[in-house]
Amino acid sequence: MTDALTSPTPGSPVQFEVSTNVPTTHGTFEMRAYRDLVTSAEHVAIIANGPDGAAPRDGALVRVHSECLTGEAFGSLKCECGPQLDAALDTIAAEGGVVVYLRGHEGRGIGLINKLKAYRLQEDGLDTLDANLALGLPADSRAYGGAAGILADLGLTRVRLLSNNPEKRRQLEEHGITVEGLVPLVVGISAQNAGYLDTKRDRMGHQLPAHLEAGSPTRG
């Protein structure tokens, strides 16, 4: 891993800024902050050593997680982002691994205000995809080059990806990270977000069960 220097690695899309240890309700993690040189967003790698004390190495479990203020800070039931982040942190605390937390991804990249506008359209019957399109916005504008740059800085070229989203896999591999497999993360299902999850499965290619039941978490 890079020491606490702020000179970016030549060709890297991110610049490492600082590392510190942070105690949380999930455990104590090393948190490494990065500046995205493409978007100027500030990202964080949340790192836990394995049970043997070893730092994550190739083949480590990795969650690439998009910022979601409504789900993570306010407990919104319209998505499963908060429970996914909690489950990912609990998992790497137990097994070792990395959560790459990407800022600037609110609402699949459309921003907080547009996300709330999309929620308003969903009240009129549009699904999560069509609501974005009705606003003249892409269904999903997230890019994962920054995540790939962070993983490369950590010395990880092969990972197991804790995700239901094949697009994350495709983009990471496009940027030189080999994804050895997707590890399912199905948590936070509720009556309020079942339709949203159906749309992610049926129209956006997410690998979710055909029958989603509230309160039935799946990890691995």
C-alpha cells in the first residue's frame, strides 16, 4: 500500500490523501481517503485485516459501495443501501477485506435533488428506471474507475466482489481488476422496496432471487 503521500501514482485516477484507524460499531477499520482526479469526489477505502492479522491480498472480499444519504443516514426503506453497507462492514470485520465507499454516486449518480425528484415520480407509478429517464437523466451514470484505482493502490488485482450487480464487475474488469466471482448480498428487503428490487433484477440485470421475501438476508 502507498504511504501517506499525496503525489498520485502516474496514470492513476485517484490520489491517496491520508490513512487513519477508526473504531465503529462494526469494528475498528483502517480508513484510507482518496481524491478522485476525474470527478474530484472524496472516496474512502475501509479495510479490515483477516482473522490471521494479514492485510487483504489478491482474492480478498471487496464491496464497492455507492454513497446513499437517504438509505444510510436516514434509514429510508425505499432502497436496501443502508442494510447492504452494514452487512458489508460486518462481513469484512469478520473475514477481512475492503469496502470501497464511493462518493458522488447518490441516486445512481444523478445527485440528491434529482434522486428526490425521481422518488416523487415513483409516487405517480413510475419505476426507479423510468423515473430517471422521465427527468432526462440516465438510468445509471455511475463509473467505477476510481474504485479500480483504489484497489490497485491497495495492491489488489484479483477480488471476490460482494455485489449483485454485474455492471460493477464489468467496469472493474475493464479497468484491470479481475473479479473472481460475485458474492451475493441480499439484505434489507421490505414491502416498501420490493418493486424497486424487482426493477433492478428484471430491467437492470442485478442477480437477485426470483421471489424476494422481506426479512430473508442472503450473504454467500
